[in-house]
Amino acid sequence: MEVEVDTKNATVDKVVCYAPNMITSNGIWQGDSPLDYALPLFILQVTLVVVATRIFVFLLKPIRQPRVIAEILGGLILGPSVLGRSKTFANAVFPLRSVMVIETMANVGLLYFLFMVGIGMDLTGITRVGKKAVSIAIAGMVLPFIVGVLSAFFFMKHNDTKNVPYMLFLGVVLSVTAFPVLARILTELKLSNSEMGKVALSSALVNDVCSWVMVAISIALVENEKPTLASGMVVLSTVAFIAFYVFAVRPLITWIIRKTPEGENFSDLYICLILAGVMVSGFITDALGTHSVVGGFVFGLIIPHGPLGVALVEKIEDFMSGLLLPLFFAISGLNTNLGLIKGLQTWITVILIVIMACIGKIAGTILAAVSYEMSVNESAALGLLMNSKGLVEMIVLNVGRDTKILDAESFAIMVMITILMTGIIVPGLSIMYKPARRFISYQKRTVQISKRDAEFRVLVCIHTPKNVPSIINLLEASNPTKKSPICIYVLNLIELTGHTSTLLIQHNIMTSDNPSTLNRLEAQSDHIINAFANYEQHAAFVSVQPLAAVSPYSTMHEDICNLAEEKRVAFIILPFHKQQTVDGGMEPTNTAFRSVNQNVLANSPCSVGILVDKGFNGSNRLPSDQLSHHVAVLFFGGPDDREALSYAWRMCEHPGISLTILRFVAGEEVKEPNNDHDKDHNHIADPDEPRVLTVETDKDNDKELDDKLLHLFRISHANDESVVYTEKEVNDGEETVAAIRSMDNMHDLFIVGRGRGMLSQLTAGLTDWSECPELGAIGDLLASSDFALSASVLVVQQYVGAELEVDGMVIPDVNEMQENEDYTSQISHHSTTPPPSEHSTVFSTERSYL
């Protein structure tokens, strides 16, 4: 029951009365209304909050707005600004008697979320980000803080005791940066791996740590308005609490970790005790006079990074981050009444404060960034990104509202400032910063035309640690030498989820040699990085740069292609979406991986290879001088097959690689078709038609280029006993399959071209049986679990942009390749050597009519 009481002073007090036993109803059949009882009303409120939030997430997704804005707007719609204006709706769904329950649950979610933030925060990370990020972070905080303090005078109330905390509150709201929000914006805009994105993440980490310090100071000042003995005791007792947890509780947690054998799960008793300890910590700090979230945050900070942190986060992250934390943001919206912001002058003042704060943040960032030789455009974009707002600001505002520092109007004004400052980031950034302009075209986009005396750049994409061993063995077999070292960009592909921890992986990869572990996903990322770091340490002429792409699978190919162009790589290696099972079959690991591969094949700025792993990893990685692999190239002709041969050419120069080139040529039945049969088709395809002439000319040109490349290869390896060249005459797809099946099972790896756009009688009918067309007819055949040969397969697609258009024909630039010094020297060296004999022990030409 809610009663309004009018007093002589014309003030209105609301007395809320309710029966403490009205928790659950007896049901509508007994005449009870569920909305009169606490539990069903709470369930309805949570459902409405989740639905409203998800609707705004869907609506704001096209304009790439952060999720925090959707959560606040969901509360605004349900609150007194929109639906709550209806007294019927407000009294039925969000009555005053329900506020205590919903705010209590929201603060429980906040308490545990701050505990997770503490687990994930690495204070030592500040020592690794460098002076550049620290300078930018501090410069970006000072000016907005001053703007906030000065702007507070516009909204000052007459209570002098509240002036200093009020100014401090507005200064904190305008100056801090929300790391999770900024990281998500960078991910959505595909800027995480750009230089500006890396600096922004590092600076935001510093700003995030400073933000929590400022929050703690703000809470201390707010809840202890005047310096008294009691306020001094609050500070001393809080310091004692922190010291007790560092020197007493942390060693106890460390003992629990040591007692649990490595690789074993932690006891449920330990997990429950720690999660209950979060509540105890919140109770203690609340009793000491500071906010309960301080206790949860400090408890999280003292948890050592490692498997215990992984287990704790996995237990609570989904429920807390997905349900209770949005409830906290929604409460902020429910408590915001935009109708209290009265008058045009007040709205103009709010907009001016937003503009001044943004200008202050941008100006401070530009001053610091330009001194480190960043362009003004990038510095301004960086300053705009640093305006990201989120959890920190909402905590400060809610504490101010609870302690009466902020009245309803001031709270609404600051919530609007937070929404506007965060909302203008993406539109402003798209106008100010266009990274696509920075890309410079480069020509060495294929293996075939890459110089063999220059660095060979490869982009390796990794989904899971299972992809690592086979790809490392492939890279080692690719023959890194002093003359042609291999630069490997390792891109860890991570699906963008609602978890903040996925966004932190990018920063940890870029700033730490030993990334801290937040959850199982980041533990996998750690294993991947360590595996490639170990490979770099033990391999010669190899450099490795780890990177991460956190994206939805639908747009992940954009990260891959953009990075490939930015790093000017010649070859992208993708893992196949299926993995071999124990019984030798092939089962999909994640069907979304297949769509990523297909999109990369369609949009790649360079050549692409898909690696189908059937045991190419071996039991252990051998040293370079002990590596031994038998590789076979199935050559049918066309640009993709030429690219496959070019990659095998590089591999065969490794002393541990034995290479077999099997070229399939058309048999007599195909070469000399029946004249009557031809005549029957003259009425369908007139040889004089330009289209037919073009197709025939293209085929002739492709064959000429095939012969030219094979001739160069044979000349350069005429005396190499580890290389065998064989030709097989076949008439159709059935004979081709039979010829491949007849090969011995000694080969570890098949390299084949994808055969894009190549219509050949030699593979006729094979595409009708294809399960994975992205592998091409031959690649799909070799990758099939029904195929007898158990060798791994590398399916290669040549970048079509590397081809030259001459007189309407498309031909690869083999002439440029031939002009390279290595080819010139090879040809001149063998100029006195006759072409290999058809009966040579190294190169044999086999004419078999199957």
C-alpha cells in the first residue's frame, strides 16, 4: 500500500507498506493477482528489462552502438520518461514497493561483476604499455576533468556541503574511459589490429585503472561529507581491509591453488567458499562505510591469475553479465526522468558540456599523441574513442543518487551526458578516420611472382590449438632461409560474444609476453601464442607476430583480408573446418569456420591456401635439419595449379622434402574427338563466335603458361634426385580418380589447385559429388573420409588480381617471374645442359592409357 501524506510545509512523503509474507501468490484461480506478490512481479520486471534491452541491441546494431547504450535506453523506455508516464503501468509493473528487490538484485550482479573485473585486471600491465599510452591516457583525463569541475557550477544546488563531491562527480563522469566499451567499438569498426587501435586499447587500460581509483576516492568523499573522526576511521579501516586481504587472504587462495593438482578441477567446496567470500567482502566494506562493490573488487584483485580465475569466471560470467548486470544499467534508466530536464537552456547547457568535454578529451589526446609522432587525424580519432563511457560512470552516478548528492534532475542530466558522449563516437569516428585510405597497393600478392631472394610474408589463421601443430610443420617445410626468411602473422580468430573477457585478449596479446588468463578462451589463446613463440625461438630465419581478431563469424573475413592487405602478405593459410577423428573420418568442428573460409576465398587480396589436416602434425615437431616429408603436387593446369606448383617449388628446396609432380594430360580420345561428334555440336557452338574463340584462346594460353612454368621448374631441378616429375594420360574424371588412387601411400601432403573456373574433361563429373566446393573437385576428393589415401591436403587459390589483362585475355605475369635473378641464374646455369630426358631417373614421362 502506498500513501501520500501532505504536511504543512507542502512537502510530499510517500509511505510504502507491504506484507512481508507476500512473496508468492496462490494463483489467479484463487483470485490473487501475481503482480501483488514480490517473486512473480520481479520475474516480470526482469523479463521486460531483458526484452527491452534486446530490442534496442537489435535496433542499434546497424549503427554499431555499444551495448551499454541499449541497456540504458531499455530502462529509459520502461521508466518515467516513456512508459512510466502512465500511472497505471508504473503502479502495476514498477511500484515503489518493488524497488528494493530489483535494486538489491542489480547490486548483487554489480558486486559479482566487479569481482570478475578484479580477477581480470592486471595491474602490472601498466608497466608494459609504455610511456606513450600512459601519457595519452593522463592527458586525455586532465582537460575533461577540468571541464567537468567548471561545468558543475551551472548545476550547483544551494547546499554548500555537497558542492565539492558534486564537482568531483561530474569531473569523473566526463574524464574516465570505459575499456570494455572502447574495445567493443574498435572490434565493431575493425580497428583493433591497427596502430591507432593498439594505442587506444593500451591507453584505455591505464585510464580504466585510474578510473577505479577515482571512483574509490569519490565514494569516500561522498559517503563522508565532512572530514571528521568517523571519516578518518573509514579510510583507515578500508586500508586495513585491503592489507588483510593482500597478506592473509591471498596466501590462503595460493594454498588452495597449490593443493589442487595441475590439470585437475578445483573442488566445489573451494569454489563455493570463494564465491561466498565475495558476499562477505561486500558486507565488510559496506559496514566499514565504503560501498560494497569495493570489497568485491579488492577480493577479485587478490585472486592470482591462472586456472582458479578461469574456473571462477566460467561459473558466474554468463549469469551475471547476461542477466544481472543489464539489470543494473536498466535501473539507471528506470531512475531517469527526462521530463525533469526542463527548459531549452538546460538542454543547450547539457549539449555544450558534452561538446566541451569531447573537445577537451580530443585536445588533450592530440597534444600527447602528436608528441609521439602520430598524425593529427589519428590523434583526433584516438581522442574521440577515449570518450567511451560505461560501467564506471553509472556506478558513480548511482552512488551519487543514493547518497543524495545528485537529485533526480542532476541524475537525468548526467545519464544523458553519458549516452550522448558514447553515442557520438561511432558516427564521429567514421567521419574523422578512414583507415582504408592508408592502404597502399602492392604487387607481390602471390607465391608465383614473389621474389625468392626476399622476405616471404604469410598470414596464418588459427581457430583452436588443434590447428597449430600441422600449420607449424607446413611453415617449417616452406623452407625459411637467410636469403628468403618467412614473416608469419599469426591471427587468432575469436568469435565476438557478450563477454568482456574476449575483448581483453587483444590487449593481452599485444602488451604481454605471457598473457594473463581470464577464461578458457584466453587460455587457448595463450597456448597458441606460446606454441608459435617456441617455434620462433627454435627455428632459423623465422619471425612471428601474434595478433587477434575478435569478430562475429559473419564479418571475420573482413579482419583477415584487411590485415593481409595492411601487412602485404603473399599467402593466407586457413584451417579446414573439419578435423580427423580417431577412426580416420572427418567431422566438422564448427560449421561457421566454413563460411569464414568461403568468404576469405571470395574477398582475399592475395593467394589463399586451405589446409586439410590428416596427421601432418606428427607426434612431435622435429628440428629443421631432421624434417622429412614426401609431398605430391597434382597438376591439371590453370592459375591455381601454377600457384600450387610455385608453393611446392619453395618447399622442395628444403633438404628434408621429397617432391613428386604428377601432371595429368588429356589422352588421345580427348585430344582427337570424333569428327561426327563435333559436327553434331556445330549448330550449338559455332567456332566463329567470339565467345567460343575467347574460351579456346584462354585454354591455349593457360596451357602455354603451364608448359612455361613446368619447363622452368624442370630445368632448375634437373639434377635434384629428391624431385620426380611424371605425366599421366587420362580421358575423364573416372580415370583421373583411378590414377590418384593408384598412387602409393608414402606421401604426407598433397598440394592441389582449387581449379576455379577451369572446366576440364579430366575432372568431368567430380564436381557432382563434391561435399565442399570451396576445395575444388580434386581437393574435395582428397579431403573426403572415403578416400583411401590418408595424406593431408593443401588446396591453393591464386589471387586473380595478380593476373594481367592483354587483348581481352587474362594471363599471369610469368614474364616478371622469369626476370627475377634466381630464374635468370638458373636458366643461364643450365643453358649448356640439354633438357631432361624422358627416361631420366629424376624426371620420367609416363604415357599410360588407363
